[in-house]
Amino acid sequence: MYLRVVYFMDKEFILGRLQTFLIMLFAVVLVSGCSDNGTDDDTVVGDIVQEPETETETETETGEESTPEIPGKVLGLTSADWKLNSFNGIGEEAVYEDNILEALGTTFDDYVDINYFYVQDGFTYFKCYRGLGGSKNSNNPRVELRELKEGENNYWDGDTGTHSMEWTVRVDQLPKSTSGTDGVLCFGQIHGPSEDQGFNDDGVDVDDTIRLQFRGEPNQKTGDVDLKISGYITENQGGSISLPGYRLNTVYDFKLVMEEGNITVFVDGEVVFERKLNTSGDTSYFKVGNYLQSVKEASYDASSFGLVGISKLKVTHN
């Protein structure tokens, strides 16, 4: 009898201890399972956040590298304010177009041509080759902007009001003249009535009122050059003027002003030329870019070209 009581007591004791152990084991497993689930959730969320960010950054960088800068946008050009004289095609067979954008059915918002009109180091470059064709009024080739008003050729009277063009420019290369003795290009001008426009109000064929040029050696790429001031204002009033002390691959701020018939040229804020036009200044307009000089009837040479960069351009009429 005693043995049976002890046996049942031991059995109940063992079962109680086993039940307690099982409860504790279940609690440990439950806590451990919850902790594992939390860790897994954090890892998944972290992966989801990081992977799209990495892909987005890569796509943005690739897009920026593959998108060329637009030269017209660098200068803030619109087809209402300017047209571009340039060339269609490459090499000596390239065809001159008085309005290349109109000829190609495009705009300044997307036009780029690495041969003539492109962006480099923040400058819009105008590149023009010796030996290419010119307009009907000139055999000298050009890649040049011509001032417009509401999409049409603009003409203003320089005898009244104030008319100014400001631009930041660098000339990186000169062409070789037909004679082979020098290199000259024009990077800004006030133009007057050309052959098809007849004469001014005084009956005078003014043509280019003033041209701002750099003159140096044939195909020159570095070193000193002269600022040559040509056009009617000098050639018909005393002869062209050459001012030393300028260099290629150097940035200058130019300002060209015509006010009540008086023409003034500023370089880096200083007046370098001033003279009153001795005839009527009506039918005037601004041109800026790269107009090769003294290359009429020259043979085409892919290594001989003018190269002009412009980073800022502003025209005002008051």
C-alpha cells in the first residue's frame, strides 16, 4: 500500500514538472519566432529602399552624359530674335543657308551641328571653314547670327535712340586668307543697307557700318593679335584701325553702341573706339558670330577655319 502511494505521487510530480518544462519551452520558441520575423521585415524593407535609389542615380548620370548641350539655349536664342547663317552638309560640298534652322525645319531649342554650331566649356562655338560659299552679297563664308524682330529682318535707325549689343567672346583660331599672308575674321558688327536694300536715306551704300575683327597670322591658334576696326565708319572715314594688345584663347567682354549716329566700342568696360557716322544710320542691324574675311575664292581646306566662342549675348534698343 505504501509503495503504491509513493508510485502515484512520483508519477504526478514528474508529470507536473514535464508540463512546466513544456510551457517554458513553448514561450521561448514563441519569443524567438517573433524576433526573427522582425529582423526579416527590417532586412526586406532596407533592400527595397536601397535598390531603387541606386538604379535611379545610375540612370540620371547616364542621361546627363548622353545629352548634348544646346548652343541656342546657352545664349538664350529664339527664332523670333535671331536667324543663323550657316551650312548644310560637310566638306567642300556644304551648301550655304541664309537661315539654316528654316532650311532644316528645326529651332534653336534642339539644333546642334558639331561642324559649325556647338557647345564647349560653356561657350557656344561658331566654326567656319575657309573655301566654303557665302551669301549672294558676299563670297566670304560665315556662321553668324543676324538680328530679327518678331521673326522678320530687323532694321533700326542709329540716328535716334540708343542701340547696343553686349557679348562675351573668345577667338580660338583664325583662318588663312586667300593671299596666305594673314588671317582675319569678324566676330561682331553693325550692318547697314546691303546691295538688295539700296542706299540709306542720304543715298549712300553703307553696307557694313562697322566690323570688329581679330587679325593675325594664317591659321593662328595662340598668341597676340590686333583688334581691327573696319567698315564704313573707318574705311570711308580715314581708313581701318588696328589696335594691338589682344590675344587668342582669351575671354573679352565687348559692347557695341550706336546712339544718335555716334558709334562706340567698349572692351572690358573701357572705350577703345568712338566716332560719329558721317551719313544716315537708318536700316541698321546687329550681326555676331564668325564671319571670315579675305578668303574670297580661296580653296577649301578642312584644317583652315575660324573658331569663335560666345557665352553671353544681349541686344537692347531704347
